Amino acid sequence: MAYGKKDFSRGGGKRKFEQKDGTGVLFVNDKKESEKQPDHTGNIMVNGTKYRLAAWLKSGNKGKYLSLCISEFTSNAEGSNNNQRSNNNDDENPFA
């Protein structure tokens, strides 16, 4: 195998992606329906813990920039339950 080329022949041609600590990824949010929803979404790994990452493209005096928000990572099933709970009026924990 030549230097710098990856061998994808094992395992049906697919490799399992393992996210390394201190790395993250953002994708364009093609499901955005309102200005309050992020322009980009993804995740980031910090000290072995995976977090959700959201970004909004903004413009300011110095040009365009990304405004970021980091939150707990949940699977889609858990996220839908969290969204339902966040609509409840819970005075003790406004973020639940």
C-alpha cells in the first residue's frame, strides 16, 4: 500500500469513525425552518465527553463570524423527550 493512502478493503470497505478528543465537526443545517435555529449543527469531543455544537452565521462591524452554542449531547430519541420537557413550566430548572 502506498504511503498516505488508506486501505478500505477490510470490513466491507467501510471504516468505523472514532472521534478523537479535542475535535469536532459542523454540518450545514438543511432542516432550518426559522432564524432561531442554527445554520450549522454538529458535535465536539471534550475530555472524553461528546457535546452538541450549534452555530449561527452572523455579521458584525468586523465582518462575518460564527456564534457558537455547546450543549449536552443526546440521541434523537432522547432529544425529542427533552424538547417535550423543555416546553413544561418548571420553575426549579428552566433548562430541563
